[in-house]
Amino acid sequence: MNSKFKIENMEENSENNLYANLKEAFLLREDITFLNFGSFGATPKPIFDAYQRFQRELEYEPVQFIVNKGPEYLKESRIRLAEFINCKADNLVYVPNPTFAVNIVAGSLDLKPGDEVLTTDIEYGACDRTWEFYCGKKGAKYIKQPISLPIESKEAFLSDFWKGFSEKTRLVFISQITSATGLILPVKEICEEAKRRGLLVFIDGAHVPAHIHLNLTSLDADFYTGACHKWMMTPKGSSFLHVKPEHQEQLDPLVVSWGYNADFPSHSQFLDYHQFNGTRDFSAYLTIPEAIDFMKWHDWWGVAEGCRMLVQKWLPRLCELVGSKPLAPVTDEFIGQLGSIPVRCENPIELKNILYNEYQLEIPVMVQNGQVYVRYSINAFNTEEDLVKLEAVLKELLERKLIY
């Protein structure tokens, strides 16, 4: 399969896959109410078809694909992604997931004993563990600054956060959209203040691309990682790390392979070190242009707005039902397509299993700082009826005293 045939085939396939009912575009089981898009996303049929076409091309011509065509496809994909998130393509490298990216940066930074990395106490657990591991090895400290919940205002959040700053702080690590709480945090203001204080900034944007607008040039973070396999809907294992040019050469490869001291180096050590980590199927990265086109054809920002409005409409009602409150003002400033409902229960794992096995609800039950959250996600295939069902299930769980 030559490149010209592949591209023409993709274009024809894409143009014939416009869906009036977007639920029909997804491969999700019809008997499950899927309210957990936030964890791993879900891939529409045209994007998944493109994924399989790349995989077939890989198997038709394994050597040519991996050695010659693959790097060109990766370059094309990075250029399209860079246009989508407004940055330069050479400042991007693909990684399997944001945790991989955090490991690259955390393992490479020249932290000294006593240095501090400032974060919040509502970060993603895998990233917390990564920073604790590397800070522990280097004698640095990972400062998880407590954030008062519910957040009253952006100003209140920023006041809380900067109380964790000290003269030993070297880097700020913070989520743009948090995992357990689903909150959008004011990272633009964090970046601006960090620069004023002479600090590096690393933003975990796992939930951001195609969830809310992202402009990496104006954000101006030193390091930024985002997932494409969540809200951009690409196949699993496709994410990126963006690094400003002045920091790229200090980042060691997480896996040392042919790109290190390359026999035939490219124009970028950053790409050489991090783009290839040995033999693997990188087809998921190559579907990003198809995902961007799919969103364009289906007015995805309009879709996202409708989903966000549905989340915001129901969040106060569902919180009131279980006797709690939303974690922040229910506005676009803090709430996107994720809504976290604080609940009380004795066994969160059992609760999640009951929700799936007894009620056919795929929805996460998350625990952070001792607080349990039922977090729902809304995307194109969801309807208000899904939230009507969630409300009915929560009422029954209250009656059964599984939540209280």
C-alpha cells in the first residue's frame, strides 16, 4: 500500500462517514450507559478505521513502514497536531501517555537536595507517585499544597496555591483539568505568576485537547503534556509532550535507543531521543489528523458546548440529591464536560462494581484525600436520558444505604 493510495483511501472513507446521529459513530456497547469518557476516551469508527489501515500497512511492509514511511507519517501528524493546539511541531514529541511524559521530565530535571516541586493536593495519583519517586531519589520535596474545596473563586484558588511557595521552590506542576474532581484550574494565571517568581512550570493537560481550547503559545508553559486518546478520541496510547526549545536538550530519553548519539541524527536531538524507543506499533499517533478532521466535519466545539451545558445543568441537582455541593462555581471557568459528585460510602470499589454490574452504568468512583466522588463525563453520544438514569440510580443507592 503506497502513501498516495493510503491518503486517498483515508479521504474517501472520511468523507463518507458524516454522522447525523453521533452516537452511531462510536463502537460502544448499546446496553451500557457510558458516563466515563474521561478515563480512556472512546474512538469513533472513521478514526478506528484509519488506525487499522495504518496497522495493515505496517504488516504489509514492516521494514519500509517503521524505517522510512513511519517517520514521515509521524512528521505529518505532528504538524497537524501543532496547528490544532497552536505551537511549533518540532517542540512536540509523541508519548504513549501523559505519565510517560511526566517521567521524562521528572527524571531529567536537575533537582538538588532541599529543592521543592510545588503542586496541589488534587493531582492525578500516577503523577504524584512519579514526582515522589524522583524527588525522593534526588533529595527534593514534592509539596502537595492543600486546596480548599469547594473552591469559592479563581482568586481563592490562587491564594491557596501560592501559600505552598517557598524560596526553595524550583518548579510548579499542576493539572489544567483535574482527574478526580474534574475541575478546570487557572493555569494561565499560574504560569504568569510562576514566571514572575522565576519558576519553571509543567502543566498536566491530560484532559484538555478537544475538551477546552488549548493555545500552547499563549499559555507559555515550559513543559506541557496532553492526551489525544481522551477527548480527541484517537486510539489508546497516543499522547504528546511539548517542551520549550531552551529545555529540550536537558531531557534524557526515558528509554535509551538508536536516537541517542544517532548515527544519522536529524535536525532535533529532542525528537531523536524521544520519538523512537525501540520497535513498537505507533499507528495510534498517525490517526491524529483523522481525529482533527472528524471533529471539524462534526462541529466539535459546538458539540462540546452542548455537552458542557448538560454537565453544568445537572451537577447542582445531582449534588443536592446526595447532600453535597459542587466543588466550584458551576461556570465555564471551572466546569467542562466532567462533573464530580461528592458522596459518602463505605466501599468505593464495591460501589463502582454495583454501578456497572447491577445498573449497567460505566462511571468511575474515585477517592482523593479521603473524599469519594462519582464522576460523570458527557460527550457526543450521551443524552439527557443518561443523566435521568444516573439520578434514579443514585436515589436507589441512597435507599439501599450504599451511599449516604
